[in-house]
Amino acid sequence: MRHAIVTGASSGIGEAIAQRLLRDGWRVTGLSRRVPDEQHANYTHRSIDLLDAAALPAALEGLEPTALVHAAGVMRAAMLGELQAEIGALLWRLHVDVAAQLADALVPRMQAGGRVLLVGSRAAGGSAGRSQYAATKAAVVGLARSWAAELAPRGITVNVIAPGVTDTPMLRDPARAHHQPRTPPIGRYIAPAEVAALAAFLLGEEAAAITGQQIMICGGASL
């Protein structure tokens, strides 16, 4: 049975991906602070604060996954004149450093056919008022492309899904109340299930030749 490690599996995009993979017959190990509300026979949870670098190695002990999905993330927005160094450090740690720590520990254990999928953001190309967030998501693309080049000879793919504004609990976070995003041209926000469907494809056998790519789900916002 294929086995995926999914971070942020208790909420939002991470939860949607975990549930989709379980329906598709995967075994899933979720990494997040909170245990998901919905339980499944093939789901195992390891409670972990991903920002605790010292605790992460123990949480990964014994895991030899087919796929790694780093979906955990936060969004913080601020205009110039309001930037906070501690917020920038938090975003970098969770989106970039944690991704690197996970991949460094888990990818050497993967066999040919392994998959690494990072959840990025359409904002990686630049977004007014979201410079610190955008910078970390742009760095995620750099990680993925570098790892893809390194791992292609081993038959392991690395890709980024970059959603536009997605209807998740993070969207309603009080910390971003003054920076509510515009609705995409399709007239609604992206659904987590739509991101999960693309993730399921990229993690499957038919996507074996797709690697080093950032694939957007933007609802027409990039047209």
C-alpha cells in the first residue's frame, strides 16, 4: 500500500489532501498539532509542532513513505512600514526550513516512484502587502526545482501546487482581517478538494514524467 506523509493534515488543504488519498487507497500519516476530527482505518496521526526543529526527527522516526506532502502553512500580510522580523522568520521556518528538514530526512528513504509535493501559492510571483509570505513561497519553488533535478535519476518527482485564494480556515484567520483577498474571476474561491484532486494526480503513476513544476490553480486570476 502506498504511504504518504502529509503535514497540516488536520485542517484546510492538508486535510483535504489526506482525505482524498485515503479514499484513493493510500495509507496516510498526518503531522500536525491537532488530531483531525474525521478518523480512518488507514490514517495515523503524529502530533507535532512543526516549528519545533528539535522535535521533528523523533516524529519522523521509522517512516519510509512513498510520498511527502508539505501542506502546512500560514499567511501573514503587511505593507511596507508594518513588516515584522518575527513574522518573516515564522513564515520562512514553516514554509522553507521545515520543507527542507522533512525532505532531508525522508527522501533518502524513498524508492523509485517516490513523490514530493509542496503546497506553494500563486503569491510566489509577488503580491502587494504580502511580501514576506510571497518570498517564502518563491523559495519553495526554488527548493522544488533544485530537488527535482537532483532526484530525477532516481525516479522521484518533486512539484509545487500553487493555489490562488482557497476557502480554508486560514482565510478567516483574524490576523489577516484587514487584508482580505479579492475573489478570483471565476466568482468564488478555490475549493480545497480541487487542490486535493490535483495533488492526487501528481502523486500517482501517470504523473511520473512531471517534475520540477509549479502548477497554479488560480481561478482565472493569472489571465
